[in-house]
Amino acid sequence: MANRKQKSVKESFTTMTELVLPNDTNTMNNLMGGRLMHWLDIVSAISAQKHSNRIVVTASVDNISFKQSIKLGNVITMEAQVTRSFNTSMEVHVNVWAEDIPSGTKTKSNEAFLTFVALDQTGSPIDVPEALPETDKEISLYEGALRRRQLRLVLAGRMKPHEAKELKSIFNLDEKVPE
């Protein structure tokens, strides 16, 4: 990594705001999950592009939990930032806030991690700058990114559990498994 360019993660910070309109909602006047996932993909891709200065493609989306329903007329603010980069991929963290402006309430409704791969002009993966965290929150997200990456790779079948050194406690790799 010594010869990779370095870039502060704060340079990738991206904010996107949307108004929940009738076409965005289900029959209960709540924001449709698919619409939110679409917006999450956009704001995260922009963040990854800012970090890599490249076109990016979505490689994975971690669990998206809906903590709070988002209602018709709410204003949605999504804040995305790269947490860590690997060779050609970047993990992006997104927070979603739903605001009911007339009532003056603002609630955190969602949080998600997405992974993107940077591409060159021919569509092949290309190296990205090393991500440099600075604040305590950025450092915490950076440190957890390797565990999340290894879990994604194990779940996708691209890594064996015993190879995921950061996940020993989850998989009880130190214990002998009876045969």
C-alpha cells in the first residue's frame, strides 16, 4: 500500500436530499423500500466516485434495516462517506434521516454499508487511493470495515471461514469442531 495514493475519507462525504412524493410510496403512504435502495445506491456511488475519481459499480449491499417508516411528505437526507478502501473496492457508509418539516421532527431511519469497485476506461477494475480516517468515528468505521468485508466474502463463498482472520470470534475458529 505504500505506493498507493492516499486520500482523506472526508473528501468523499456526500449529502443527497429527496422529498417523498406520492409516486415514491406504497398504499400505506410509506416510502417504498426499493425507492430508498435506489437513492442509497446513487448517493453511495457518488461518494465512491469522489474518493476514486473513477466510474464505479455496485459490488454489494449489506443489510438494510428499516428502523422507522418514512412517510409521504418527509424530506430524506442521506449522508454517505467512504469508510475504507482495499485494492480496487471501497466500502461506503450511509446514514438516512427522515424529517417531517411541519412538525419539526427529524429521525434516523436507516443505516447501510455498500461496496463499490472502481473501473478504468475499458471496464476493468483499477486501484483506488488508500482511505485515511481522521476523526474517532471515521477510525471506528475504518477498523470495522475489514471484518465487514471478510463477512461479505465468506457469505458470498469467495472466502473460507478459516481464512477470515478478523472473524474468529464469530465462527469460533479457535475451538475444535467435533467431527
